[in-house]
Amino acid sequence: MVVSTGSWTNFTIAALTTDADADYLNTNSTSYVEGRLRGFDFSIPGGATIEGIEITISLASSAGNATAYARARISKDAGSNWSAYDTEVSTTGSISHTFGSPTDKWGLTLSQSEVNDTTNFYVGLEGYETATNRQCRIEYLNVTVHVS
């Protein structure tokens, strides 16, 4: 479920399928625009320990002379508090990139029930494009939770 899309278009479609891209059209800014997603419907069993979370995206620039940037963060309380952003990634073409790792808890203490919570566990994804009237495209987003 998409909670907020900022100035992104097709964000809902891109969150649900790989048939469409989420696009942010830069009209004259190098400011990040964030889309927020929740409702992942994880089924992590009770008693499991969260070891790390990965967010994998496909990022593309709509123009070869411009650079698309993206970064990600997570929240376990419906966006009231957020982790720090993971390292920014950029491309002038198209790349797949994974934020986090199998052992990265994003600086948070995460329980099985918090990550399973479809209302309060959020992923925030921000992007921008350096050229005016060009698009930063997120072609897919996948969240993997590592447990023991």
C-alpha cells in the first residue's frame, strides 16, 4: 500500500507490479521527493529474530546526460521516527541496487511483530533527477527480511 507519493507518478502500480515504473519528473529542482510504502504482509514467525533488512531497487535515468539518485530508509512506527538514510546511489543509465544487508537493522531495534505490522512498518524511498524535465525511474522495489 502506498502511503504517500510526493510528486511521483505510477508509484502505486510500481509497488504492486513490474509492469510500470514509478517516475519522478524533475521540473527544476535537485531536491529529493519521497514515496512511502507499507502493508508488506510479511509472515515472520513468532520468536524469530530480525537479523537485517535489504531493499532492492532498479533505478534508471530517463536521459543519458543526467543522473538519477535514490536513497532509502525504514520506520517501524508509521513514519513518526525513521532510520538514517542508507548510502545514496546514482546512475546515468539503469542499475539494480540493494540498500542494507542481511545483517543491517538500519540502526533500529526491530522485533518480528514490528516488521510484520502492515500499518506501521514503512519503507521510504527518495529519488531525484539532475536534469530539468527528465525522470528518475524506480522500476521495481523488493524488501527482504533476514531472520534467525
